[in-house]
Amino acid sequence: MRYHADEPELDAYYADIDRVHLQPLWEMSGLLTPTPVVQSVPHRWSARELQTLAARAGELVPVDRGGDRRVLAMANPGLDGAPFISGTLWAAVQFLGAGEVAPAHRHTPGALRFVLDGDGVYTVLNGDPVPMSRGDLVLTPSWVYHEHHNPSAQPMMWLDVLDLPMVAALDAVFFEEGPSEEADESVLPRSAAERRYGQGPGLVPTGVSSVLHEERHSPLSVYRWADTDAALDALLELGDGAQAEVRYRDPSRDRDVMPTLRCEMRRVVSGATTSTDRQTGTRVCAVLNGAGTVRLGDQRFSLVAGDVFVVPSWCEHQLEADTTIDIFTTSDAPVLDALGLFRRTAVPA
Ligand code: 1HN
């Protein structure tokens, strides 16, 4: 029996309630804690290990094994073997060899891809081909068909982040295979989504289709590195400090790119140390350029390009840039924000 009081009458009572699946709050502790008690722990996955181990899977495991995706999930060491980077997010590297195809499917968990290196793969989103290159952010929102093609002569790897644990906790996972179509290898450099919604600052086409406008996510499915890079440069040129950060947003509305995932890119200039912050929700961070150190609570991790680290909810987070460092961050902040649960504070030095 789960509850035991060493008083015969009370213990008989505990046995009775146990039989009918009831439990006494007065015997429980740890339900309401002063600050979040977080099971996931700070961790960094090294670029070299991710790259070499994903490449070995490329030799050993065909892409059609297990869901048509060759994916290595980052399993948070605090989560007892669950294949999740935190209680709310999935993060993984995906490896697609030369000439390989990961066929179309769709699912209710939303996803994004961030390209840490290379190019040559294109993703098809509801029929719209999107070539992916280093530093690009590609959205695969909930229930959008997606497939990946690598017509190039080199393998390619990228970071996948999904809201899967959150959607699973809400018992709302649906999945279906997509229509298998002949691949059209004549991919244009810009997707239809970019030609429609990526026309530059503040420009969206008039008469936007009401169908698209009712989607819960940004209609711009790819954010190119050249634009992100230029935005960060421009902010730093203003001379407001040793770092700049931009948020990826829906060009048609003032909101995050997807209802469950916020995306940001931060540049900290060589030699600078950031202030310490903490926020509710999980942050998954990937180093695109540069080198430095991240402090997460009382742990320090060195960082080089291609590394991925997780900042658990309410964990202190501080960066030191050895060279100018660019860090992509995605988080579940839109969900916390929507529910009034988002908190962020600067932690005094
Ligand atoms: C998925 O659909 C992809 O389409 C990658 O590339 C990783 C992890 C869990 C569930 C679905 C993809 C995934 C995934």
C-alpha cells in the first residue's frame, strides 16, 4: 500500500481508498514548490559527436527504417531514458545521404529544422519545395505534409526540434503517411512561400487568401541566413552593446512563427560576457558560428560551431564569447506566454 500511518484505523482507511483509486493530498508533498522543480538537466551535445555518429548511422541504417527518418534524438540525462531533450521538447539530428529521400508524412506535433552546416537538401512543405542551406530556419508546422530530398552528391545533417512531448502529454498526437509523388528535381532557389511572404521588411501581398490567414503559424516557411545575419549586423552597428538578438516572426501578424515554438538568433561579440538570465520553459540552443562558454546553473560547457545545448526551465544561463558567437534558440515560450506562465528575469551578478 502506498500510504502508511501506523494507526490501524487510518491504515484500514488508506487500504479502502487505495482499492478505489483515491489518494490523500494530506500525505503528499512536493506538488506545489516555490519555484519549478525540473527533471531535465543542463546538457551539451558536441558537434563532433553528433556529426560522426549521425554519419555512422548513414552507413549502417537505411533511411526507411523506423518512420522513414534517420534521426538521432538527444535524450536528456535527467529524463530516465526518455528520447526527449526536456519534458516539453524533442531535439535531434537528422542525416540524409546523397540521393536519399525521406518520404512525405504529416503529424500534429509541430517541427522546425535548423541547418547547422551544408546544403543540397530540399524539403517539400504541402507541395512547396524549399531548398535548405546553412543557417536557414525551416518551419514544419502541425499537420503540414513534409518530405526531404537529397539530390546532391553529399550527405547533409540538420537539427530537428519538435513540440512532440507537449502534444503527447495533451494526448493529441495524430500521424499519417503522405501522398507519394514523383520527385520534381527542378527546385527553384526560392519557395513559393518566400515569393509570397518573404518580400522584405513590412511587405505582404494584399488580398491574402483567407485560408492562409487563418493558419495558426507563419505563412513564411523559411527564414534565410543572409537576412538574419544582416539584421544582426545592423543592430550591432547601432553600437547599443556587445550583443544583438532577433526574433523570427510571422510577417502577416504580430506573433511567433508557430503556436508552440519561439525562434531567436543571438550574436555576442568576441570577448563579451552576457548578463545572467533565467526563464520558464525549455530553451534548445545551437551554435551556428564562433566559440565560447555557456554557464548553466553551476555547470560550464565549452561551445564550438555545431554544438547543441539545453537550458532547462528556470536554470541560470550566461554566455561568454571567445570569438563572436551566433546562437540559434528555440523554446516553448509561446505556450507559456499564451497561458500566462512565462517568466523571465535577469539574475544579478
Ligand atoms: C519527423 O517527422 C521528422 O519529418 C524528424 O523530418 C524527426 C521526430 C519525431 C517524430 C517525427 C521529419 C521526427 C519526426
